[in-house]
Amino acid sequence: MDIRNLGQSGLRVSAIGLGCNNFGGRLDLEQTRAVIHAAFDAGITLFDTADVYGDKGGSETLMGQVLGEMRNGIVLATKFCMPMDAAETLKGGSRRYIMSAVEASLRRLRTDHIDLYQMHRMDPLTPIEETLRALSDLVTQGKIRYFGCSNFSGWRLVEAQWAAKLLGLPGFVSAQDEYSLVKRDHEADLLPALNAYGLGLLPYFPLASGLLTGKYRRNQPMPEGARLTNTQRLADRYLTDKNWEVSEKLADFAEARGHTVLELAFSWLLAQKPVSSVIAGATRPEQIGQNVKAGGWALSESELMEIDALTK
């Protein structure tokens, strides 16, 4: 397993990370245990969850029950900011909320610190300076080691990093955003900002919710139990004529070189400059091995140029 620095920080993470959003929802305790152990044995060190995953707290709770002695051998990442109650009063980036949210996550995860604490989205009601001061205080207190953001626009990210610099505070070290061979919008503004400020990118949905796994075929029966089969909103989003066309071209490109489109999807992301680790979920232990293997294709410059021509 390739180990990389998270952006320009000293935090080292595995090139393939484990997305833990299935825990406490699609997966019960024993299924979660099997996936976590498989990931740990495969050399994955970045385990990424959020307080809202698993029906608000379920993912963190199961991870806290399973990790045990593995805890000190991994980089444990979670998130805050999304609503944690039906009335949507428990959310946001205020000092008041952050200080209670981190304690709740620490209890569920059964740990005394979080390695990477991420703001799940921008909070328009709270000045970013307040959020940064609160997160900086948590670093000083030893409850978190680093902090990052997710789903920020490019200009919001720049604003946050400038605010941190002016206040003499640590800034975000990473950004977690959707990025894949069929979702390249962020190349216009977010990626240049990440490169300019030295943040590491943690792409989620690297396989476009399964489209880039190779198991879906246009005008063919959908596979039973698959995400795009069971979730209509995702199918409407990803199974467009344009995406079908691009994915088919990419599959032909990969197969002509003895690889799968899944291997192409992961290896292409790892070849992009700001990417530190690719966050990939799994519902079965055998998927872990597939994901780890998929990042091992060293694409040449000419291949990267050809891929650009196929996808842009």
C-alpha cells in the first residue's frame, strides 16, 4: 500500500481509504467488523466516517465497538456540521455546536482523539473565523490532530485559508469532494485552489456510485442489489447518455491495456496532483482487495492525455 502525506501536512494516509458510510445502515455490526478487519489487513490506514452516517451516529458507534487495538494503527477521520436531529438544531460550524459535536463523536468512537476532523459543508450562518478558532482550540486541547473541509467551493476555501493566515491559526489540511472520471467540474476552481494552498484532496464517489465498476451495461438488465439499481435518485444522476458514452469509452481504453475500468478509475485519481487518498466504500470484505489492487496502475503521460480527450 502506498502511503502519502495528506497535502502539505505531516499526516500520512494510505493511498486507498475506507469510506465508512455503509456502517450502521446497509451493514450491521458483524458485517462492519468483517469489512474493517479486511481493510486493516490489506494495509488501509485511512478510515473515513461522519457523525451523520448510519442514521445519525450508527457508523461511529459500530466503529467504536470494532476498532479496539486497531485504533492506534489507523488514521481516524470523521465529520461534523450536518443536522443530527429532526428539528435541525444540532448542526453547523458554531463554537457552541462544534464543542458538543466533537465530544459526542469521541464517545461513539470510543477514542480520546480524532486524527482528521472535517467540516462536512459550509455553514452560511457562522463566520468562518469562529469555526477556525474552535477547531484550533480542539487541536490545542488534543481532541483532534488536524482538520479539513468538505463540499466547499473554491472561493470559500480560499477565504478560509486566508482567514486562518490572518488570524495566525492552522488552516484546513484537506478537502473531501466528489471527483471522478465522469465528475470533473472541480477542475475549474477547486483543484487550482487546493494546489495553490497545499491541501490534499480526498475524492469521494470515485466510481460514480458504481457506474465505473464495469458491472452496469447500457440497455442491459441492472444487477440485483446494486446501488444504482436500488436508488433512483442516484440512477437519475449518473446514468445519463453522456456518462454511458464516457464510461464505455473508458472501459474500452482499459480493456485494450489489460485492465478494468475500476482500475482505471482509481489509478487516474491517484495520478492527479492534489489527491492524497481515494475514499472507497465497501459492503463486502472481498471488495477491499479489489479496491486496493485497483490503485496500482501507473498511467503514463500519454495515457493520461488520451483519457483527458475521452472525458473532457
